[in-house]
Amino acid sequence: MIPDSASSVSPKHETFTTIRPIGAAALQGIAFLGESLIAIDSTNGYLLQIDPKSDSTTILNSSRELDLVGGSGLALSGETLWLTLDNSVYFCQLNSDLRLQHFVTLPYTADGVAVREATIYITCQRAGYIFIYNRETGREITRIRTPGVGVEHITVRGEELWVSDAQEQTVFCLDRATGEIYFSVLTPFEHPTGLAFYTDAQTGQDILYVAYAGEEPYIRDNPNADPNYELQYRDRTFIHPLHFSYNADRHYALSNGYLIEMTYVEELAPLEDVELKEVEWRIALPSETDRQKIRKIEPMGRPFTEEVQDGQRVAVFKFDTLKPGERHIFGWKALLEVWSIKYRLTPREVEKLPELPPDFQPRYLVDNDDLAMDTESIRQAAREAIGRETNLLRKVYSIRNYV
């Protein structure tokens, strides 16, 4: 659940947990049909009907003639199923024999598909566009730029387009008419390969579910090998709810959070027998940020006092006397709420920024990673990248693009 401090709207109803369909290897497009999920397994070529409560799967295209190996996008409009296969988009009726009917062929691979009334949306990574077609005529209406750079899947909710990008590990929310990006959120797992909204029948609230497909390492116990333990990889695919919160005033969005218990402990064990007087040992405490909230902090081993140093909370452990050979364990344990965060700012929104504080530049340019920022070649490259640009965000973009 996203906390009130994150200006959230957390679902109050029961949701499906992580869905791990039995027998699936690589889920791609997904769509809800009532309480069931329809999905494509691109590796096996299956069209699956999944029970989210039990993970039970049913193969709808049991005939070899209806193999969908390489299928990617999937959408539902009533009983009509839409899917992408190679360069083409097809449709068929779920309640019939699933015979595919051709709709349109793109110059490049069609990745994702979504349907809204008489409008068909098709994503294409190679072209870099979301193609928008008329369902009745099969003609292209217009096209809008894809928000990311990877293979993208798409779904529609009201006047919004929701697009997942497998490479950027991000879900974008776009205006359906203009393609303007409202906000974007990070997914908690890599390689998102499909997304769909589930609407709770009782509350009417929407929950976004995202499919993931990739590989995971595991230790295999091979009795015929010596040593018998082997590191191997296997397919991993599942569907997980993506909870998010958008803070328009502060230009960021939060997504799936975790409650983390973190412990930081120092052990004092002197190598030489020395006596020290009035020793202070300082350990930084976790920060409070847009994406991190502290629920609780408690001392470990010894009590501490708290100070603020350069805006950072610091735990101060005091020892009046450390006698020769004296040993101690001390530190803190914290309970933290940690969220994925994605900021979105445009150059126009930072046109009227005040001048940066005088102490900002030396702090920003601290060369603690051996970046050689004091060399003339690096400084000259920065000047060339910026050119005559005065907007701070455009300066940042210019340097990034130059590199």
C-alpha cells in the first residue's frame, strides 16, 4: 500500500497476489476477461486463459494449426481478440474456432496492440511510433511517437494510453489523443512484457497488472556431475500488480514500495592497547526523501544522541573513556518505507528558476569517483556540450547527449 504521506489512493479491496501461470514460459500481451486473464505465451505459442486465484491455465488454441509462437501484443474488445504476430495484426472471435483474420501489416515487427471502440493502437519499436488505425476501414488515422526506446506493449483506459517499455523498465501514461506523457512509473521487476487493468466489480477501482518475462539463475543439483551443483538459467514469467501514485505538484510518481528493516552496526576491536578519552563516533541515519520514509529507528548495542549535520541526521555515540582492549558493538536499526520514484520535468517548467546557491557548484563537482573533472579536456567538453544554452534542464540534456 502507498502511504498517505505519498499523496496516494491505495486500493481498499482485495487484489490478486502475484500470478504465476502453470506451464507458461514467456508471457507477452495480457488482457482481462471478467475474472480471468487471457495471455499469449510467445515461446510455446499458447493462447492461455488463466485463473488469477489458482494460477490454473487452459490452452485455448490446442490445435497445432493455431500455433502463436512469436506472438506479442494482445487486446480484447468484447468477445473479439486482437493480437500481433510478426509484422501483422490479426483478430478473431474467442467463442468460435479462433481462426485469425488479417487486419493490417506494418513495415516492421508489430509489438503491442490495444483497442478502444473503433480505434486500434499498435506499437512498433523499429519505427518508433504508435500507429493509430480505424477499425472499420483498416486505414491509418495518425501516429504518435513512442515514449520509450524498447519493445513496448499498450493498453487503453478511458482517455489514456498506458505503455510498458521492456528496456526502460517503465510504464508511461499518455494522453490518448496527443501522445503527451502525463507521468511515468518504474516497474519493480525487469522486462515488462504486457499490461492490463482489472476493474473491481464491487468498488469500480482499477488495478494495473504487468506481465514480466525473462530468465533467472538457479542452482541445479546434478547427480551425474562433480561437483554436483551447477549454476543454470531457466524461464521466469509472472504477472504482478503495479500500485502507483502521481504527485503532480512535485512532478514525480511513486510505484510499488517495500517495507525494509535495515541494520547498520560497527564493531570496535582495537589492534593495540591504547587508552582514549572522550571519543565520539558518528554514523549517518537514513534520510527522509520523496521516496523514503522512516517509520522507526532504535539503537543497537549502545544508546546514541542525534544531531543534524549539513541537513543530515547523524547518530552520535559517546565514550567517556576507552580502556586498553575494550570492545563494543553499536549502531542502529531502522524500519523504512522505500518506493520506486520517477521524476518528470520539462525545460519549460524550469525557465524561471532562481540562481543556484553559491555552495551548490563545489558540492556538485566533488570528484569522488575519479571522474577527472579538473582536467582541461573534460571542462572543454562540458563547454562544447552546453554551447549557448541557458536553461538548466537543457544544459543537462545537452551534456548527456554529448556524452
